[in-house]
Amino acid sequence: QVQLVESGGGLVQAGGSLRLSCAASGRTFSNYDMGWFRQAPGNEREFVEAISRGGGSTRYADSVKGRFTISRDNAKNTVYLQMNSLKPEDTAVYYCAAGFNLLRGTRTVNYWGQGTQVTVSS
């Protein structure tokens, strides 16, 4: 079992930055792709960005290209999402996820974090 706990959410003005962290338990962290998803009010949960097991590859949604950067530190069992140039439309609950094929069209999420709220004001 893998437990994921997000932190770093909050309220920020448009154009600002936040860094989300996701701390994972267990010794199997490096077995999984890791990713971030978000769900805004009235919307379905959507893919944001993912990183491969060893951290060598990433994939991102067009909506965050050039603004968000995912990274992972397998020694610390932690994945990060650096969010820059934030926009009001980035407002959502952000969820950390561990699974397989997260960088591909078909994704399988085995574990979800509890979510952390990000609110961007204009």
C-alpha cells in the first residue's frame, strides 16, 4: 500500500507561484509513475502532469505547458508540482496520484492523495 499526502496549497494572486508537495509512504514509491490531477468546481477531474518512475520523462497538459513543472525525489519519496504564472482558471483541488501509464493516453491510478486546495484570485 502507498499513502499519499499533499501539501502546499493555498491562495495566491494571478501571476504568482506555488509549489505543491506529495509525500508518499512505503518502499515501492519508485515502482510507480507519479502525477498530478485537478478538479475545479463544476468540472471533471483532469490530468495536469506526470513523471516516469525514474524521473527521466514527463508529460503535461496543454493548459499548463510552460508554467508547471513536475519533479520527483525518489530518495525522499516525494513528488512536487511547481506552479508559476498562475491563472484564475487554475483554481481547483489538486490531487497527487501513483499509478501506471500516467504519461500515456490510458492511465491507471492505483493511489490518490486527499487533495489540496489551490485558489488563484484576479
